[in-house]
Amino acid sequence: MNIETISKWSLSSRVLHWLSAFFIFGLFILGVWMRTLDYYNPWYQQAPDLHKSFGILLISIMIVRLVLRFFTPPPPHLDTHKPWEINIAKVVHWALYLGVILILITGYLIATSENRPIEVFETFNIPVLIQAFDEQEDIAGFIHEWAAYTLMAFVGLHMAGALKHHFIDKDKTLKRML
Amino acid sequence: MKIKLRTALAAIALTLSSSLWAGEQYKIDTKGMHAAIEFKIKHLGISWLKGNFNDFSGEFNFDEKNPAASNVSVSINTASLDSNHGERDKHLRGDDFLDVKTFPKAIFKSTKVVSTGNGEAKIHGDLTLHGVTRNIVIDAKQIGAGNDPWGGFRRGFEGSTTISLHDFNINFNLGPASKEVILNLYVEGIRK
Ligand code: HEM
Ligand code: HEM
């Protein structure tokens, strides 16, 4: 085994990273779009149902991803990574994890605010676990919306970093996540 | 002399105020919640969508001999809207509808009460909702009055009115059958 393969992200990390990125982009676009639909749009009922169903799927993906993160530590930093890059990356990565977790929890709280379970793809139900606070849908909704926009800003930074490493520094940072 | 003047003034003030407040003052029993404000609107012209405002307060003045001298005022906390569906409530509180952040209160103040006999009356008044004030008429009817078992005296009414959403500058398109909202009030007042 050469240095190259050792310093790649594990296959499970790579799959889970891109799978969750795909879901997060999809849910963001779906979330913004569904709020613009007028009452007579055929998607008016379906879009939120899909948003919640895919959201629940993402929750399970993220649980697996976070658990695996503790068992398979990330590869060591490249020699060319400067300390400030390592620090910024660390802050942004944890902000991304935190943001996603916050959005997932508040999404669940909006959808269960009236004490009814979430129907996933019309096949099974996710039960209501807690009634957290009064006017739950408003408070959770506010956090959900703003956290989603903030997350996208951080994703932008994150992508800019990845592209900088790839095109300007011409190092393996992006390649070892692919 | 000084004392006499003061009692005279007090007597005048008393007669004046008692003629202004000829009737009986009642506070709507929102503590024990023997009161409800309900709204309903046609859903697609197929059925009704019903909901409530859970948090409000109000009082009324009732003059049995001269109903026209009665008056009523109610203040509703618009964020307390509840249609038993979280995402819909969030939408109805948002700026497509009531915009409760900008307009946290809806207020009704009667301007004129016209008795129509049989314990029924038309209550004219100003309703302020969504920042717009309009004159509306509530069809009201006394349900009953009497002593309660806990030493108080109570009087109950029901009232109903229909308002157009457009009049109050709420223009989200819910379809042709859903342009008007019926408001039903059930209030029980405790005499002060
Ligand atoms: C990272 C994943 C997610 C993203 C990026 C996301 C994004 C969004 C966005 C942008 C909105 C529109 C906000 C607005 O304008 O009010 C929204 C609304 C919503 N989302 Fe999510 N969401 C995610 C996950 C979830 C999950 C897991 C659930 C529930 C299981 C959920 C349930 C909802 C609900 C109920 C609404 C409110 C719709 C309404 O106001 O009627 N979301 N989401
Ligand atoms: C919703 C979108 C995304 C989210 C939430 C996200 C989240 C994350 C997180 C949390 C990490 C750190 C993994 C860990 O330490 O466990 C990471 C790593 C990484 N991501 Fe993303 N990511 C997203 C999209 C992207 C995109 C679009 C790219 C490429 C343009 C990208 C490239 C990378 C790379 C190269 C790494 C490895 C960084 C390193 O080696 O230090 N990510 N991502």
C-alpha cells in the first residue's frame, strides 16, 4: 500500500459525503421552491411531502455518517496544507455538521408540531417523540429557514476551498475525496 | 366648606360616571375560558376549514333596559391562531396572510348596538385586522344570564359576522370559493 491510497478518504466516507451533499442541495432547492407554489399548483401538497420524506432519509444517512466518522478517522493532512488552512477547514467542517444537524432537528420539529407523525413516502410513519415548546412550528421554522441559508453560505466557502486546492494549489485535497 | 365642596364634586362625578356607565360591566371569562373565537372558510368550495384564536380578551357593557347603550371590545392575539395543522398555522401567521409579527393584535370595538328584539342585536363596530380598520356588523344573540354556582353573575352571547379577506388586504389566492371568512364568537361575561 503506498502513501497515496492510505491518505485517501475511506470509501464509506466518500460515498456518504457525496450522498449527503446531493441530498442537502436537493432539499434546499426543493424547500425554497415549494414555498413559492400557489395553492392550486399540483405540487402544493406533494412537494412538502417529498421534502419531509427525503429529509428523513437524510437523517438516517447523517446518523450513519457521524457514527462512522468516530470509527474511521479522516486521513492525515497533506504536507502542503498550511496551519491556517487546516484551522479554517476545521471550523467550516464542524459548522457544516452542526448546521445540518440543526436543520434536520428543526425540520422534524416543524413537521411534528401538531403531534402527528411524519408519513415517509406514504409507506411508513416516523412517530412524534417530543413536543418541545409552544408555537413550535414558528420557532423551529424560523431556525430551519435561517440555518438553511447560512449552511449554504458555508457550503459556498467549503467549495471555494476545495476548488482552490484543486486549481490553484494543485494538490490532492479534492481528489482524495473523490 | 372645603369638605362640602369636595363631596359635592364627588357626587357630581359619581352621577356623571354612572350615567355614562348605565349598564353592567362584564369581563369576558378567558381565565376559565368560557369563550371561543372561531373562524371558518370554504375549502375549495367542497367543505369548511375551521380554526380558532386561542388567546384573546375583552369586555362588554350591557344595559338591559337600553340595549343601544351597550358596547363591547375584544382584543385578539393573532399569533394564537390554531387550525390544528402546524405547517398551515405557520403559513397563516406568515406574511401571506395575517403577518402576525407586524400585526400582533386584531381589535374589535363596537360603535353602535341596534337591538332587533328577542335578545338579538346588530353590533356595529370597527375591526382592525392586518393593519386595516373596517366597519363590520356582528349578528349577536343572548344565550342566557344568571348566577353561577361560585358567587358571580354571568351573561353569555354568541355572535357571527362575515368578512372579506380582500377588504383586509389579505390577497393570497385560495380560490373563488374562499374569499370570505366567517367569524363566530361565543362569549361568557362575568359581571364586575
Ligand atoms: C439539510 C436538509 C434540509 C434543508 C437544506 C432544508 C431546507 C428547507 C428550506 C430552504 C425550507 C423553506 C424555508 C422557508 O422558506 O420557510 C424548508 C422548509 C421546511 N422543511 Fe426543510 N430542509 C431540510 C431538511 C428537512 C427535514 C429533515 C424535514 C422534516 C423531516 C424538513 C421539513 C421542513 C418543513 C416542514 C418545512 C416548512 C414548510 C412550510 O413552511 O410549510 N426539512 N426546508
Ligand atoms: C452540502 C454540501 C456539502 C457538505 C454539507 C459538505 C460537508 C463536508 C464535511 C463536514 C467535511 C469534513 C469531513 C470530516 O472531517 O468528517 C467535508 C470534506 C470535504 N468536502 Fe465537503 N461538503 C459538501 C459539498 C462539497 C462539495 C460540493 C465539494 C467539492 C467541490 C466538497 C469537497 C470536500 C473535500 C475535498 C473534503 C475533504 C477536505 C479535507 O480533506 O480536509 N464538499 N465536506
